[in-house]
Amino acid sequence: MHTQINLVQDPFGWNQLKGILEPSVSQCLSSEFSSLLCKKQIIFSNGEKRLVPINGWSSNSKHPCTTITTIHPLQENTTILAIDSSSIQFAETDEGILYAVKSGITTAFRGQTQTHFKIGPMLFYLSEDTLKDSELDHRIAKLVLFDSESAKRLIRVRVERAIQFELSRRFSSAILLVDGSLRSSVFENIDQTLKKVVENCSLYKNAIVGISKSTKLRILDKISPPLTKIKGPCYTDIDLIIKSLIRNTIGDSLLVKFGNSYTSPILRADIATVGGDRDRSLGRILGNDSIARGYPETLQLAHHISTFTTTEISCLKSHVMNNYDVTELASEDIRKKLLGSIPI
Amino acid sequence: MKILYKNSTDELILLAMKSDTASKGDYLLIHDEKSDKKMIVQIYDEEYLSSQSLIEDIVKDEVVVASSIENLHDPLEIGNLSRMIRDARLFKAKIRASIDSKSKFSNEVTWLPSRVYSKISRMKLSEINALVNRTGIYSIHIGNSGWDNEQFEIYGEDLDGKLNIVTGKKESGKSHLSKLLIKTLVEYGAFVIVFDLNNEYGGLAWNRDGMPSALHDQVTILEPGGGLGFSLEYCGKAAISSMLKNALDMPAASLREFFRIWDWLENKNTLDIEALGNAINTWNTNELVRDALISRYHAIYSSGLFVSTKSSNHDGLRFEYLTSKEKGLALVLNMGKAMPVVRRMIVELVLTKVVELLGRGAIPPIFLFAEEAHLYIRDTYWEDIITRMRHFGIYATFITNQPDAISDGIYRQVDNIFLFNFTNGTDLDKISKVSLADNDTVRSIVRTLPQRHCLVIGKVVRDLPMVVKVTSADVLALGQTKTFFTRQDNVPDTSVDR
């Protein structure tokens, strides 16, 4: 039995405890890094946001040799369709959670943004009753009931897939731009999966490109520096790396720079095209969409029209209060209540 | 409409949706149904309900719509609600009065209405009039007011014995309102003297179509050499003395000599403008005094204000005669063509004589309308008019486009102000400091008043400021600016059909 400490009766108990805790905590993980940090370049993180160095990491970073292909804009008339959506947890009852979703589709042609289509806001109520009749696997159903992040993702994925599915078979020789990677999700509806969207695309000679604004794969940062050496649009193939790290990815994975300057952002793009002619598809994007700050303007616009505004949220509250015979309860931020706040 | 919050001691901020139509100047009744008390507030300004996020939303939407054509699928019709919020407005309202549960009206408001149980409704002009007991016998219809364009009347009784100011920038409608006031006062039998600087009030005698107006026989237009001529005897020493001293700056020594001559002529019973000239020329006196007398005599003689009763067998103008008629009279003294010194002479002479006549009870009280009076009345005279003369029975209305030309002392004694549009910051500063209404109301409402709209403040509206659209008077408009270039729409069509 270890020696017991009595802090009330033994005034030296604190010193004893300190002597025990210090080595214990410092040994739980290696805290010896000063030599490793020495002369390193550094960027400080900002909460959950992922930051990247504007001019990339220094040239002496270790990265494998990669082949860079430049992209030339193709003046080949193609409709560009960009899709994005957003979902928020909007209200809560003792039985379930009310979510709101908004989607946006934008089109571009011959370098000009043509139209945009705002869908929503729409409300979805996820509770045991509403999920009982869904075809969702019961484990996923449980997950979305207890984890609102998963629920929001489920709603977003399903709405986006529904739109992508319809667009992929209602257009031909078009390019669908999707926010994020082309990766099958467990939240998909079995009738409107990404695979089916890609099948439709190949049937109707459409291409689908998923563009990720940021990636959690740090290895991609090591591969990207050669792209910063080229001024114009270019790409490099990272398919092998992606496929080895992530399952369920569809199409070819690339690191792409759409912008016309050395410092334009380098983005991960998954591309599924008919006959695998990705040079042509990327060229058609450059020729028919306009690129603002290194990102397709259609996707930018789709993002903006699909995000919720404060006014819309107020209006949704008013709509729910007026139409569903609900009673609003007073609520509080339990975290704030427990922790209090120290005004600075 | 809902009460949002109280902004200062006398101001409420109200939330209004697009359907809640009200304009600056409108009165609202806030009925607190719990306490059964009512509050009367007046909207003096409106602005959008604005927040940083709302502005960002609007900008974002505009940018998106400008860059591509919009299509919507909005099953919950949230867009409609969103548009309502974007169009929501805040009415700034001044607390004017309250009515307690026993229907007692009071200008002192020491309570706040409930935000939950209060109902807000627009007030009709007739309701306000009934509440403040604004009634009278001699109604003067000056225009329309309120959200339902009700006829707006003031009462002659509220102008009687009062000091009024009509002010506003050029061409805002001041003279127009003044003509309406004069016309109606004369119709009610009042005696009105108008110092007309632009020779425009003569139009009162004529309709717009050129036919004689109903007042045609009651409008007398006089000008120096055109009927505005007095005999020296009628004017008397006091009026002449006042004129020589104040308008012609005659030194005291010369003035004494002048009245020696005057007395000499009077004793000989030969007091006359011609005889006065001869006497001055032959009078045995110091050369400097003679020169002073001669120069003043020439100014008097050439002004055309005096008639020779001996040579022309004409008695000259007599106010008693003019006011002896049963009907009212507008005596328009045209000074548009007169030299500045002659204008001052007219005013000194007329006012001194009228005060003398009023003192003797020889004429009834008069309403005096003085347009741009600062151009012909000396500064000290202003206060004389509003203090001393009002006790004799001269009730002045000053019409000016320069509010800073009137001293603060006068503003402090003013009973009614008819405020037309001012956009100039200095004028607004002045008028908002001295007017009878609060600074915010004056600044906000007056700045945006359209032409021929005025804010009426004072006793005529029982201290509840009212915005009035002044009605068009069916009298001939004179005194318009003479222009060199003819407007295109007035040019006769000389084209020939081919």
C-alpha cells in the first residue's frame, strides 16, 4: 500500500503531492522538444480553423518528386454547376432535434456566372419517431439521435446527394462542382449515393469534381510546394497517397492550383470524368467558370447562398412559433452558468 | 406597431412594419389597456431597423443577385419574413401628452406605457382637436394635415393679440400662408397693415383667373406717390419727429430748429410740405443746421410720402377713414420700389401714427404683417413692437427667410411659429434653439418639409406641433422672380406641320 497523504493534518502534504505529480505528468508524454523545434518555421493556430502558410513551407521541406501538369483554359462551351449546402441545429424538444438546411446551386457558362438557385431553408425534425420509418441502419440512427454533428452531416449529405443525383442525369456534357471530397458516406440514401451520381455522370458525359478547401492530411502540405513554383494553374496527381490513406474515395485525387499567381491556394480535388480526361475537364472549368482568389466563383457563390443568416434564423424561429403550436421555454447556457465568466 | 424602448426623457422608439404607415409629424395614441391610460406621441423621425448582421445580409444578397439571376425554392416562405424584417422601421416619437383613466388631459407625462399591453393607433386631427379643446369662432382654413389629410384650421382668436413668426427658406411658401391668413382675417372684418417688400400682396384683390376677388373692395394698395401720402398736419409732430430721428438720423439741434419752423407754420395755419420747404430756405439759422434741414426736407419731399393740402386740395391718407368701414381691410403698403431710406420713413411714420391713433381709440386694433422686416426696421424697434405696441393693439406677424435676423428676445415672446423648410444648418441651429418645440422635432421635421408644408408650433395648435400642407390660395400670385430665360414649357409652339 502506498503512503497516504493527509492535506488537512499534514502541512507538508502539498510538497509531498507536488513531488509525486511533477514526474508523473511530465513522463506521460515526451515533453522534450526544444531541440526539435529549434530553427523551425512556425504558424500559430487559431482555434479549430486550419491555417496554411501563405507562401508554403520552406523549400528545404522534405517531399517526394512529383510531376506537375499545367492546366490550360479550354474555350469549350460547358455548363458548370456548383452545389453546396449548410445545416444547423435549430431547436430542441425533449424528444428530438429540429435542424434547418439550406442549399445552393450556381451555374456558369463561358466564364460568366449565369444563375443561382436557392433551396430552403427547410426544416427536418430528427427523433426516434421520425427515424423509426427511415431505412437508416439502427446504429446510424442512434448516432444521429445522440450526436448533432453527425445529424447535421446526415442531412447535408442527403440533401446534396439528392441535388447532385438529379443534376447528374438532367444535364449532359456539364461539370458538377462539389464542395468537399468525392467520398461515399454512410449517411447516403441508397438510391442517391455518390456512386450512382458518378454513374449518371458517366452515362450523360458529365464530369464531377469535388474540391476541398482544406484537408486534414498533413502530408499534402509536403507535396504542394512544387505547385507554388509555377505561376499559372497546374495540378499534381496524389491518387496513390489518398487511396492508401482513405477508403471509399471516388475518382482521381489531385492537388490543384486554379489561380494565376504563385501564392494562389493549392486545393485537393477529386475528379471523375468520362474516359479519365482530367486535363480537359480542368481546362473546361477554367474556360467556363471564373476563378476568384484561386477558387471557382460558382462554388463561392453556392457557399454564400447556402449559408444561414441571422435574419433567416430569426425568421425560422418566428415560423416555428407561429405554425407548430409550440411553447418556448426559457433556456440557459449551462457551460457559462457553471464556469462563470471573468470580464477582462 | 410596438414600443421598443424609451430613448430619453421624452422620447419613445417604436417598431413598425412596412404596413404600419405613418409620416413625420403624425400623432399616435398609445393605449395601455392594463392601466387604461393613454399617451399621445408624435413621430418626428424614422429610420430602418438596422443591425450589423442585417446590413451584411442585405449587402451579401445584393452582391449575389447582381452577379447572377436568382431562382428560389422557399417552401416555408422564410424569404417573405426576411423581407419584412429588412423593411422594418423605427419610429422616433416625442411624448406630447397623456390622458389618465378619468380622461383628464395633461402635458405632464410621468408614466410609461406597457410594452406588452399597449395598443398603438394613429390619431385623427379631429381627435387631437377634441382632446386639446382646440375650437373657436373665427376659423382660418390654412390647409390639410394628418395621415388622412383632414382639413386643418387655426382660429383667429389665437392670432389675436399674439406675436407670430412665419419663417422658412426662399420659395418654401411663407408668403402664400401669409396671404391666406390676411385674406381670412380681412374676411372676418380685421384691419390688416402689410409692409410689402416685394409688391406681391396686391394680388389679394384678384383671383388667379384675373377676375376681382371677393376681397377686391377690401384691399387697398398704396405706395409712395400712389396714394400713400399724408399731410404734415395729420402726421403730427410725434410721427415726424420719430421719422426724422430714426429714419433720417437728424441731429437733436437740427430737430429743435425743425420744430421751431413747424410751430411757426402751425401758428400761421400754413403747415404744409410746400410751405415747410420755403420756410427752411428762408429761416434765419446757422448754415450747418440749415444744410441739415434742407437735406432732410429734400428726402421727405422726394419720398412722395407727403401731400400738399393747400395746393392740391387733398387731405392725404387718414387711417381713421379707412377703418371706419364696417368691413375689414387689408392696407398693403408697397415698398418694393422704394429706396431703403424711404422704407424706413414709411415704417416709422405709419407705426408711430397708428400707435397714436390706437392710444386715442380712434382705430380698432390692427394686425401687422411685416415681410423681411429686418430690412427696414431698426433693431430696437423689434422689441418695441412686441412689447409696447402689442398693448396698444398692434399684433405683429413677421415673415422672414433669415431666422437669425430676429433676436432671441423676440423669439422668447413669440406665441406662434409657422416653420417652413430649412436645409441650411445655421438656420436650423438658430430656429431649433429658439422655437417653442423641442430641438429634435424641429431639426428632423423642418429639414424634410416639402414646399408649402409647414410645422405649426405654439398657441394656435395648443403646443402640439402639427405638420400642415398649406392649401393653395385662389389669389393672383405676384412678386415672382423676373427671369431672363423663358422656361422651355412656356415657349409657344412655333413649329409648322409639314
